[in-house]
Amino acid sequence: MTVHSNMQLRIALAITEERRRRMRRTSLLVAEPEPRRVVRRWVGRQLVSFGLRLAGEPTMRPARAR
């Protein structure tokens, strides 16, 4: 193996490793693991139900509706 072909191999491996690192980093942002998604949905439902209860309170209604 010549010095030139050895350098090309190192460059190719470095580029491949950089792409793999970048793909690992971005895939975490795009696709969340299932348990975290379930927790976020549960929290969202709790916030919605809390908001509905809060909106039904007499003090939160407009003055005309009281």
C-alpha cells in the first residue's frame, strides 16, 4: 500500500465516522424513544384536563357570564 492510498483510506474512514456521528446525533432529535413519548402524551392530557377544570371555575369566567 502506498502512502497516497493509505491517506485516501484514512480520509474515507474519517468522513464515514463523521457522518455516522452526525446521523446518531440527529436521529435522537427526530425519533424519540417510545417511553418518553408516552410520558409526554400523559403530561399533555393532564394539562388539558387541568385547564378545563380551571376554565370552569367561577372566578375564571368572564363577568358577563356570572
